[in-house]
Amino acid sequence: MTTPLRIAIIGHAFMGRAHAHAWRTAPAFFDLPLKPEVVLAVGREGFKAQEFADTWGIPEISTDWREAIAREDIDVIDICTPGDTHAEIAIAALQAGKHVLCEKPLANTLAEATAMARAAEEAHAASGALAMCGFSYRRTPALSYARQLVEEGFLGRLWQVRAQYLQDWLADPEAPWVWRLASELAGSGALGDIGSHIIDAAQWVSGHTIEGVSALTSTFVDARPLPDGGRGEVDVDDAAVFSSRLSGGVLGAFEATRYATGRKNALRVELSGTEGAIAFDLTDSNFVELYRVADGERAGFARIDVSQPGHPYAAWWPPGHALGYEHAFSHQAVDFVRAVAAGEQPRPSFADAAQVQAVLDAVQRSAAADGALTAPTA
Amino acid sequence: MTTPLRIAIIGHAFMGRAHAHAWRTAPAFFDLPLKPEVVLAVGREGFKAQEFADTWGIPEISTDWREAIAREDIDVIDICTPGDTHAEIAIAALQAGKHVLCEKPLANTLAEATAMARAAEEAHAASGALAMCGFSYRRTPALSYARQLVEEGFLGRLWQVRAQYLQDWLADPEAPWVWRLASELAGSGALGDIGSHIIDAAQWVSGHTIEGVSALTSTFVDARPLPDGGRGEVDVDDAAVFSSRLSGGVLGAFEATRYATGRKNALRVELSGTEGAIAFDLTDSNFVELYRVADGERAGFARIDVSQPGHPYAAWWPPGHALGYEHAFSHQAVDFVRAVAAGEQPRPSFADAAQVQAVLDAVQRSAAADGALTAPTA
Amino acid sequence: MTTPLRIAIIGHAFMGRAHAHAWRTAPAFFDLPLKPEVVLAVGREGFKAQEFADTWGIPEISTDWREAIAREDIDVIDICTPGDTHAEIAIAALQAGKHVLCEKPLANTLAEATAMARAAEEAHAASGALAMCGFSYRRTPALSYARQLVEEGFLGRLWQVRAQYLQDWLADPEAPWVWRLASELAGSGALGDIGSHIIDAAQWVSGHTIEGVSALTSTFVDARPLPDGGRGEVDVDDAAVFSSRLSGGVLGAFEATRYATGRKNALRVELSGTEGAIAFDLTDSNFVELYRVADGERAGFARIDVSQPGHPYAAWWPPGHALGYEHAFSHQAVDFVRAVAAGEQPRPSFADAAQVQAVLDAVQRSAAADGALTAPTA
Amino acid sequence: MTTPLRIAIIGHAFMGRAHAHAWRTAPAFFDLPLKPEVVLAVGREGFKAQEFADTWGIPEISTDWREAIAREDIDVIDICTPGDTHAEIAIAALQAGKHVLCEKPLANTLAEATAMARAAEEAHAASGALAMCGFSYRRTPALSYARQLVEEGFLGRLWQVRAQYLQDWLADPEAPWVWRLASELAGSGALGDIGSHIIDAAQWVSGHTIEGVSALTSTFVDARPLPDGGRGEVDVDDAAVFSSRLSGGVLGAFEATRYATGRKNALRVELSGTEGAIAFDLTDSNFVELYRVADGERAGFARIDVSQPGHPYAAWWPPGHALGYEHAFSHQAVDFVRAVAAGEQPRPSFADAAQVQAVLDAVQRSAAADGALTAPTA
């Protein structure tokens, strides 16, 4: 672990914090072939960037992400800014030969996402640069384990997927306006923010691709209080409900909402197959539930503690000691570093993430067409 | 309880049994203004009807339901036969001035259901006859209590409804063919059989009406083993997933399926409002979960044992002693008898049930139109 | 099912009702070799006995249980009176050659219970009379299934048993005085009333016998409101916590209480063995949880719906349709009738129940001796 | 946060790792009045200490804890070694005027624990040194919140406490011998290792002190495989079950075991009072369950996500984002640093921890006396 992997983090809010913690924590618990070092913190407002750098022991700051890309000693550009800036930064970084880790959703529009995926492909051919999108929930051990079981054939033939991402921070109609409610900044609402997570999780865990969606969306409250006493317009979806057809004849039921009163952060995925079923709920994130048809009269959903030897990422504490939300970011860091060291494509690639964006785009088009079945387009 | 209410049960399978048990059990636990007495059991095959009558202490049998209707001493025709026979029997009974309790779904087609609702209205005007459809889950104490809470304003303004009815008896592709898989006999598949329950429950508990649906359905396995070694065609839906718009701007997410591996009988309803949320799962049927926004940092879904004093139908055993599936039928009997004695319309009326049928019909039309938003028609 | 088994029910309160319902319901759902018929209802107050008889269609009443025993046409004396009357009635009935079903606890004192067990043995030798004690929870399908699994070796070697029976109807210090709070009438408090259930369940399911107990008990509130405005003395235990040594080196942890705020009726049993574990909670009574060590990294507690084909007493409704509290009484009736028809000893026998009483007695003696390990005595 | 608080960590196994992570992570998420800096890692084997230091960015190592105490620039001695070494190190450190954070259990014997508590008191008087014992679960937000609610009177009068700590790593009789199975090294078995946690948690959350215990313990397997093919003796308890009397007439039920098959790490505490109940399970550690009697017919155990604004330690991520096992160590670091900066006694103090040790000692004496009620002695 002597060779360093030098990283610049762009952005220092919620996601910057999660990434900084992960880069520092991952090597203390996992054997890594390269030693990640965050050497530069970038933020538009210098004093905030400095505070972030001080907190995380990052030696230098900049107020311009172009500076990070220009520096020869930096290997990785880690993009933790809002979605409307992803494309420009990521494409520039890739063209400069940097490896890129970009937060989800990959972009705010399908056009941007497609351009980013193309840039990643070209950069890889040109310079060996590698790009990954941060759908961190893939690295929640329970979901990783679910994926592994599916690959091992646990489900038999898959019939159905159901996935929900339920939050409630807008159920109060007087909750304040935030940037996530403006389509210009956020692209879409619940759909892009949390719907993207269940689209990625459902497709990745199941191994099936969404081929068509039929969606209804609602904006329940169209203006919300601003700090100045006025009201800010809401022009994104508050909730999105969509049915889908996946490859192999699988039927999907999806819901993403910020109005599920009492549900703080419930990402749920359930897969129903001929030989078994798998169910996951992020509010019980250290467990996955498994149902085996072969158990006959003794069959029932078994709640598996995924901290046992043999489970993914079981490198932290003894069995039975829970992990939290942030651990998935450390696992993401681990996998990214290992992929870079091996020169292998980390997943989800930008192409993977652009496909999720294409599904989001299809959902929006279907909703605009009152539920007409709509195929994602590349 | 001295005046009898004389009942003929038509049909003696699963539902006949549930009704016979209910008519006999209800008066032992509830004070009733009339004494229900099943005086005639009707079944096409006499020896089966006789066995049924012997089991339940029913004094007479007939192999022709017309005989039941012709008898002057019979007050109530209780229809427990498959859906394709409901309309003919119910309309004849109503026209003869009998009260009618008819199992759900009201009919196999919207046309039949509409005719039945019309017949009920006309019969009531003509003879005072009363008609009710047996959506028995309404009488599960937890759902009754949920309805009561909604009426009391527990939810504030309602934003969303999510409802699932998950079964798994077809997840095995070699499970045998049964009559429920033929549209001619069953009308539709999971949709009419169990989807009708969640449509009724979601609308009734919430007090909001479905105004449009966007649906996808799947038939995963199109032929199944027959006893003779051949295969029977499946021409009904195996699973139906539909989004919906309800009155008052409420958004709905629905799923009915017989392929949810490991889920034996999970009818779930969740309502999300500005002031609270209510969640119910039939696999935990003696409880309802309540979330109160006003509880602030102490808010969480509370699991309420609905056998306490003050809860609906709490006439059985001391608090904390669980009821089962069949108790809802006894409660249905109680409410039917009381309505008849009072000359008041029992609910769900045939009109209520025809409206559910209209939603089922809209779901089928939307599915045929690849998800296009479709309004139920009267 | 043509030969009748004629029954007299002594007592018509909560338990009389449960038994009357069971005798009537059991033959409608199960094939029985004899047809149970309740022919006599006995209660000290004639008008109450008559109301009970009317409710349940019982043709005759009496105010004296001796009359029931004297009648030659009565086969079974079903004792549903308070515990202080059990011994006298049961012994007289047995000496008269009647079969006896007696509610739990078998008696209020060990001396009485022992005498009853002896009387049952003698009567069986003399007349073939059979006696059973009504620990009805044994017939909850989940617990019956647990017993079956243990017999099949599911647990491997058993290490530990933990059992709780938690209720809360006395947690309010101003809850009214009732006869269950007087030792003269009730024998003991939470211990005999509900502790007896977990002692029986833990021993029966595990197949291990309690050989010593170390107990602490508390009476938290020593007087409670009477209807007349005065206060009635409480001289029984409100809660009993006891450790125990069972045969085969098994260690047990038990708690019975009426002060477990919020727990309405939580009878819980968990068995921990080398190869598996079994957990049951009466508040989720249609399920049992199973853990199989052999499942390795896929091991977790699986929640089994015990209404599937192959599960005990699965004669009611299709899989996934829940049973309630009262069904265990019907199962008890089924097993009693079958045993009587076969001339075989139904279980729990009076000897089994007297052994439970011996454990209760040991708990009381240990508590009186401040926890000193105390062996049950025959 | 400019003034540093210089720390030496003694020990680098499981607990050393947890502490190193906490000292580094706490200041990144919490505002601290002093900046904790681990400046020295101590371990008997130099190469292991060096590896640990490299992992955590600790500048220096030593193989002798006396060196750490001798250094003037070190403020805090953080003891993460096995229990048999705690007393010597802690007392020496305190006498040298160092602040001390010592892992639990405070010591292996009551005599040592008492001496440590005395040393802490004397050192505080002499030099202002502060000493704290690391019962880290107190800082699990859910338990902290439970304590806060109890202080606010949530429970009304407390009747009962039940607490379990269930693990299963010895349920396999062929699981290998480890040092925790030798009394000389570990003091006791499940009792000191995990029983100490529930004793501390139950007393601290409830605010009631254990005044007497009646205990049974078992050693189920008395020898286990050694790496060399031989077998190592087990002379500690495998499981301890004890009833207890707490101050104010509260009754307690406790169990600590390593043989609860399928339970990986289930620390459970439940408190039952006149006005409410609180339940916690470490396997669902981001939630606490609350029952409010005043809610009447709407009362039920509500599952509270304790990551909301207003909840303890809610400084990490947005509401609904789970914390893990290790976060309690960061919270412990936060509270320790704040107490040191303020010159106030951090809790649990050595006196608090010695009282827990006295309870452990009483449990062992009661078990040796076959359950006789035994009072802890100072």
C-alpha cells in the first residue's frame, strides 16, 4: 500500500463529506493495492473548502475544479457536486486522462449522461482512464450479497421485481423550498434523486434490464416557503409510480416518493423467482431476507445478518456488529482503488449509469404521455 | 333475538363454508336483532350439498337455486358460487324480493356488475330488498379501525395510497391448472381475485375513488398441467401492476400477483397523509400500524393490537387474544343482519362493488393499451 | 361421526365459551370418530347457565355439577370453572367413570393436583376413564409444529430455553381488584395463570423437564380498588422471574408478568440447540421462526407460515389464511375426541399437569427462600 | 479545536482499532473543544504495534505502556488491552496525572475494580485527572435517547426491567478455544464480557441500581479444541441467567449467553412503567420502541428512527441514514473530550464501572450458592 493514489474531491457538502470519510477509512480496514490520498479539496467558496480541508486533513484547496484537472500529480477526480455540473467536470477530467468517480445521478439529462458515457469510453481507449458512477447502495453488504446469490442461481427464473424508495421530508406542505425542487438544478425530483437508486439496484441485483416503463408522477405541492417569506416554485415530481417490463419477461413495480409519511429512508427491493425470493429494506440494512422454495413446509423468509464470514465486505468488526450508511462509500472506495490498480473497469460504469438515466428519461416521457408504455433510448 | 332471519346458502365450497360458519358463530358473540338461521343449502351435486348440510346442521338441501328463491319462508339468498353465476342468481333473488349477500367479485364482467347494481336499486325501491357484496376484509378489525381513524381525520390530507396483494401459489410453473386460470370462468386472474380486494380496501379505507389507472399485466405461464396429463390454457393475468389517480389528487400504487414467491397471503395497504400514516398487512392481521406526525421526535410507526376495548368488533375474547381470517365473515354477518333489521343499506352495496368492477375493467383496458391512463366507466 | 360423545360443560365464563365454541366447531372442520354434543350446561346461577345454553344451543342446564356426574348418558365432564373447584369436580367425575377435560392450571395447590393425577390413574384402571388438562396453547399450530420439529431432531442438542409470558393489565396501579388477585381463589398470580402456560410449553416443546428453579417474585401493588370504593388485598405474585435447570443440562430463563406495559398477550418461547433454534411469539401466532445452523452464511431466522399443507391442524382454510386464539381449543377438542375414541391417553394428562403444578410450587418455595434453587417434588 | 489532546492507545486488537477510528472520526463530525490526536501506539509486539500505527497514522510506537505514562506530552491513556491488565495500567496512569479511558469490563475482579475506582478518585483530587470506562453502548443513539426519555419521566413509575445479551459463537461444541474461556485471563465468561453491558445499560437507562441478584450459570462445554489438536479447558460461564431486585422495588430479568443459536449480537433492554415502556434491540440499533399508555386505544410500540433532529448524536448524515456499531465509540470520544475540556467527570466513571463489577461479582457468588439472593458489595 505504498504507492499513493492521489485524489481531488470536487464539492464538500453531504457527498463530499461521505467521500472524504471513505477515502480515509477504507485503507484502515481493507488491504488495498494503492494508498488513496485526498490531496486537494475544491469548492467555489474558498473558506468553505478550507474548512472542509481542515476537517479531513486535506493539504490543499482550490476554488476551481479546472485546477484539479490541470495538475499532473492528481490521479482521480472525485465529483461530489450537484448533478447539473457533472457532465462538464467529468468530461474534462476524462479528456485529461484522469480517473473519475462521479456521484449519482450521472447527470441531470440523458443527453449529458450519454455524452459522459461516450467520453469515458474514449478516454479509456486513449489513456486508460477509468470512470465509475457512485451508486453506493450497490456496496451495502446486503445488496451485494443479494447480487451474489442471484448470480449463483438462487432465484431460479425471475418473475417479478418490486422496488420502493420511500422518504417523507416533503409530506409537510410547509416544508421549505430547496434546490432539489427546481428542475433546472436537480433534473427531476424524487425520480432522479432516489428513483435512480432503485432502478440501479433492481437492475443490478436482478441482472435484468428495464425495457419499457409506464409511469404516473405527481407534484402535490407546487410552491414552498423561501427563507425570505416568499414561495419558490416546485417543478419536479414529488412522487413517481411506475410499472415496467424488464428483459426476460420480468414485470416490475416501482415507486419513488418524498411523501411517504413516516418512512424516513426506506429503499426496498424484492425479487420473486421460481426457486426463491430475496427482499431487502434499507431501514434494516444489515440484513437481507431469503426465501427458498426447496425448504418446503419449512420455508419462510429468513433474515440473514450479512456480517458473517463469507459475506461481502465483512472486514470491519466481529459478526453481528452493524454497519451504517457510510460504509457503502468505503466499500465503493475499496472497489474503485482495486479496479484502478488492476486497470479494470469499475462498475457501475458511466455506460451503466447512462442506461439508468435513459430509464429515468423514459419514466418522465411516459408520465408526460399519461402512462403510455415507453422504452428507454440510448 | 327471537325473530329468525332465514337464509339459503348457494354454493358449498371454500366460501360456503366460511359463510355457514359465520352465520352460526356471529350470534354467539354479538347481540343481534334477528336470529340468522341457515335453512337451505343449495348445490348442483346433491350428495355434496347434503354433506355440507350435515356438517353445518342445515335442515334442507336443494340442487337448484331457483327453488331457494321460490320459497316464501326464505329471507336471504347468500351467493357463494363462482363469479360467472352471480348475476343471474342475484338478479333473480332481488326481483323476488329477497335480501342478497353476494361474494366478491360482484361479477366477472362490468356489464353484469352494472346490471346487478341496477337490479339492487330497483328491488330496494320495489320491495325493500337489500343487497351487499362480500368484501369481507373490510371487517377485519384492523382495517375497520383504519377506516374509522381516517374518518376522524387521522391522516390530515391524503397524498398517496400503496396497496399490494401478494400470493405465490403460481410461482411454480408446474403448479396445476385450476378454473381460476380461465377467463370464461374467472373473469380475470390475480386482478379480479385479489386485486379487487385491494381496490376495495384502498378506496374504502381512504375515502378516495380511483379515477384513472395505468396498468401492465403479465401472464408468465400460458399453460399448466391438467390431471389427465395434458395442459390447460391460462388466459388470465398472473400479475397486475397499476398506478392510479384517485379523487382529490391522490396518487396510488397497486400490485396484485400470484407469483410473489414466499408471500402466502399478504394484503397490504398504506396511506400517507400530512398528519399521519396508516399501514396494514394481512399477515399481521391483528395489528395496524399508525404514524402520527404530531409526535415529532417521538414519532414512529406504532403497532396497535386492535383487540382492545373501543376497537371494532372487540366482542370475542379478552384483549390480546388474536382473531383469524374467518372472523371477518362473522363481522360481515353481524353487520348484514343489523342492516336488514334496520332496513338500512349494508355496505359495500352492489353499487360500491360495481364501481370496483369498473376499476378492474379499466385496469384490463389500460393493460390492453400498454399502460395508457384509463378511466373507469359506470 | 354418528356415535355421539355427550358432554357437560361446567362453568360458562370465558373458558366455557371457548369450549362450547370448540365442541361445535371442531367437527365441522375435522373428521372425528365420535360426534361431540354438549348436552348439559352447568352453572351456579341458573339464569346465567340458561343464557349460556341458549347461546350455544345446549338443550339442558343444571345448577349443580353433581347432577352432571350422576347422569348416565353423559360421557365427558368438561371443567371450565376457577381453579379452586377443579379437584373436587374432577375427582368425583373420574370416580364416576366419566372422561374429564379440565382447564388449566390443573389445581390451585400441588396437593390437589397430585390427588387429581392419582384419581385419573385409578379411574383409568377401574373404568377406562381418560383425563386431560387444557393447556390449549400446545394446539396452536406453530407450537405443535415446533414440537414436531424437536422430535425430528431439528435442534440437535438443546442448550437453552427462554420463555416469557408478558401481559400488562395490572401495570396501571389503579386497575380494579379481581378474583385472580386473591390466593385463596386463584392459588397464585401471574405464576399460575400464565407462568403455567410457559412452563408447560417450554417442557413439552423441548422434551426436557424442569428439575430446579431459582425464583424471585414481586407483588408491586398490594391493594386495588373494589367496586364499593374500598380496596381489595392482593396477596399473589404480580410477576415471577425464574431461572431453571432442566433435564440434560439445559438452562432455562422464565418470566411471567402482568406488568409488561404494552405487551397484551406475549407468550414467547425460544429454544437454542447445536443444530438449530426455534422461536415463537403468540402475538405472531400463525408463524414460527426457525434457524438452521447448517445453512451457514445463508442462515437466519426464517418466519414460517404454519398454515401450509403438512403443518399441524391445517384443515381450516387455504394456506396463508390466519387462525386465531380460539382455534387451539378446537384442536384440543379434536385430539380429545380422537383419544377417547381410541381409548388412548390424551396429553397433557393429569400427571403431566400435576408436574407443571409441582414446578409452580417449587417456584413459590424458591421465591419464599429468596431464590434458593428448589426442586419440584412429586 | 486548535489545542490538541494527546492520546496513547494501549492495545491494538479489536478495541484498539475501534478507538483509533473513533479518535480520528469524532472531530470530523462533531465540534470539539480540544483536538484529539493519537500520538503513541503501544503493543507488546513491536511489529504489530507498528502495523497498527501505520494503519491509523500514529507517529510513534512503544512496546511498554510505562513509556506512555512517563511521557509528559501525553494527556490521555486509552486502555484497550484485556481485562487482566486494566488495573495496573490505569492506576499507574492516574497516579501520573493522566486522564484515562479504560475499556470494559473495568477489571477482572471486584478487588481490582474497587482499587481502580479509588485511584480515580484520589487522582482527581490530586491532579484533576479524569477517568472513564468504555461502556460504549451507552452512546448508541437509541439507548442515549431512551435514557433521556426516562429522565423526562416517560415511564412514570418503573415496575420491571428485562435485559438480554444473546450471542451464539459457542453454540457449536467444536468451536475453538479462545482466551475468553479462561477465567485467569477473562475473569468470567458471558457474564463479564456481555453481561456487563446489559447490567450497565439496564441500570443507566432505568436510573435504578441492582441491589440483589439470584443467578444460575452454566458451562455447557468444558473443553474446546486447541490449534495443536489438544483441548483447552473452559472454566468460565457459558451462559448466565439472573433475576434481580433493583432500587425502588423494581424487578429485573437478565440473561447473557454465547449459546443463543442464531442470535449474533442481540443486546435487548425493555423497561415497563406505569406510563410507558421502552424497548431496544441492538440488532435494530437505529431504532427504539416506545409505548405510551396515554395513547389509549391508539397505543402500540412505536419504532422510532433515532436519526432525526433532536435525537442524541444526530450530527452525521441526514435523517434516516443508519449508523453502525462503531459510531458509539466516536460518541464516547466526543463526550470524553468535552468532559476533559470542561474538567467534568465523564460517565460512566470508574466508580460506576466498579459498581457494575460488584454486580458481576454478586452474580458469580449467587451462582456458586445455587441462586441464593446476593447483594453486590462495594
